[in-house]
Amino acid sequence: MTEVYGAAQFDEMNLGEDQPLLPILQSYANRYNMNIDKLRFLVDGERIGSQSPKSLGMESEDVLDVFFEQGTQDSVQYHRLCRM
């Protein structure tokens, strides 16, 4: 996985196809000092969490979108932070 923030490329993360994605997602939240509960990670529009790339049917060119939840319980907005 290559993490991209805006147009700048930051980091490449190696992950086995059977390894859960959650440690990578937690690492992302920690790196940017964000609460993981306020982040939404999606592949092909579907929210993901502890699944593995293999269980999601991911291939090497697939994109993981990261959104940040902002707002109140009545009015929540999601802002794309990056594509990984």
C-alpha cells in the first residue's frame, strides 16, 4: 500500500494478503494524531476494519479511502483525507 495525502506521496506500507488491515489503520490514526473512531476507511465504497486484503478481494492497484468524521450527531460530514 502506498499512502497518499493530497498530491504528495508519504509512505509505503507492506502488508501480507492474509494480515488484518486494522494495525495499518491504527498506525495511520496514530501518525496523524487522530482518533480512529472518527476515521472511516473504505474500499470500493464499503467500510472496512479488521478484514484482510484477501478477504476483501483487494488487488495491488486497489485504493483505500480515508475519511474524517466531523460534526454533531444530527449533522455529520465526512472529509476525504487521503487515498492509500
